Amino acid sequence: MSRVIFLCPFARNDITGGVKIAYRHAELLRQAGISAGVYQPEGTPSWFEANVPVIRDRRSIPQADDLLVFPETLNGELAELVQAPLSAKKILYCQAHYYALFNSLPAERLSQLGFARVACQSTVAKGFLERVLRFRDVAVIPCHIDRALFRPREKRMQIAFIPRKLPREAAAIQRIFQLKYRQFANVNWLPIENRTEREIAVIFGESAIVLSLPFLESFGLVPLEAMSAGALVAGFRGYGGQEYATAENGLWFEPDHLEETSDALARLLGDILRKDPEVERMRQAGFATVARYSEEATRNALLDFYQSLL
């Protein structure tokens, strides 16, 4: 029986959206009756829950009828495997298109590696892959947000943020805010580092505001997860966020607009305290945006993509 194997030879403690999406895709395929698993020698990631067979022994892949799903980070073991003579089909699922430029393999070679199909998670990434890397007929398999997990909880006057990708900008925005808006000195700033997916969902659900700090994103899950949790979102939309960021569902800025982002956070806090109707309008716009990224939409796109290859 053909298997879809997502290749994730990364440390189990690496917190990246790409690994989480690979596991979620495998889960949805299995629910639809398709044999799917993840190759990760260190075992299942420690920071989120998954119900997927994990392959740890390289010798068990690939089998002749397998579909091997490569990420865009083709280095080390992945670079060796993608260039090896294989009877299995090779698929590229690109989750961060800019990362494809900085592999041990030259970017101009990627379209010559014999991928049977190429997919990505956003229309923004699709355009880049076709224009710059010269792939043809790139499919879009949209992400979905777990709205049962990322749900509103009792709110606190708290600004949550994930500083990992932009620590300097995060620190600058917070310092500007503290210097300029001393009336909000009691508002808690909560950096999220080395937390599980479930812990992040609780923090977002309890936070009045989430500061958005994407960097080199093809899509960007964090703002949508924050919206799903009922938080107001302000900050950067990222390149991929063009697909969903609007004036109705958040306050969005370019990544060097640090003072403007601080101002926006203060504005949202003031609106919350005044019970401004705009707060609820923005929250409802966020819920409506998240609803477009449903599990059903992802499942349908996955089946349409993979059933034609099996």
C-alpha cells in the first residue's frame, strides 16, 4: 500500500510551524483512509500532541510506492535523499519560500530535482515559487486553525508575544511603549518562549492583545491563532499575511514601524477600557477570517492533491 511520508529529520524540541503542519497533514490524510506518517528520527515533537505513526529508522524508507514529502530546507540528510535515485515519488511542500534560497543545493537546481508535484500553503508563496524558482502548477494546500484549542478564555489586560524571530524589534516596541504610555505601566507583557501548543493556546485565550512579530513567513499561523482565541492583534503582517490581514481584523504595520506599533497597542488598550464598539467589531472580524481556514478546506485540498498521486 502506498504511503505518504512527511520528512522531518529535525530535533523534537524545534518549535516550528512547518513541523506542526506536517503532522497535521498526516493526521488528516489518515482520517481519510490514506496511509501517512512522519519520518523524524528523534521521535514525536515534545511541544504539541499528535496521533501519527512516526518512522525513526531511515532504513524503512523509502519503499517503492511511497510518496516522500520534502520540506524546502534541503540540507544534510534531506539534500542527500532528494538527489538519490529513488523509485518513490518526490513531493515538495514548501512552507517558507525564502528558506529555499539558502540551502546547500543551489536554488536554481530545485526545479530540476524531479519533484512529481509542488505545493505550498498560500497564494503569496505560490506566486514566488512560480516566478522565482520556476516551478509550474504549484498547488495551494491551506492551513487550518484548531478553533477548539485556540478559543477565547477569560481575558486579562495582557500583551502576549512570541519574540523568537524578531527579539530586537520586540524589545524596542516594548521599551517605546513603556516610555511613551506610562498610564499603562500595570499592563503585563508576556513573552512566549519554549511553550507547548496547548500552553500557547491558553495564553492567547487569556490575553487581551497579541503582538504579531512574523519574519520571512509564507503564511503565518500566529496572528490567526490569536484571532481564533479572541485576542486583538496588532503588529506586523509578514509577507504571507497579505492573504488575510485587513484593516478590519487587526492593526498592521511594516516591520520598521516600531513606534507606530507601540501606538497601536496603546490605542487598543484604551479602546478596551472605554468599551469602544470597535473592539468587538475587530474581534468578530478576526473570527470570520479564521473561519475561512477550516479543517474541511484543508482536508479537501489534501485529498485533491494526494489522491491524484497515489
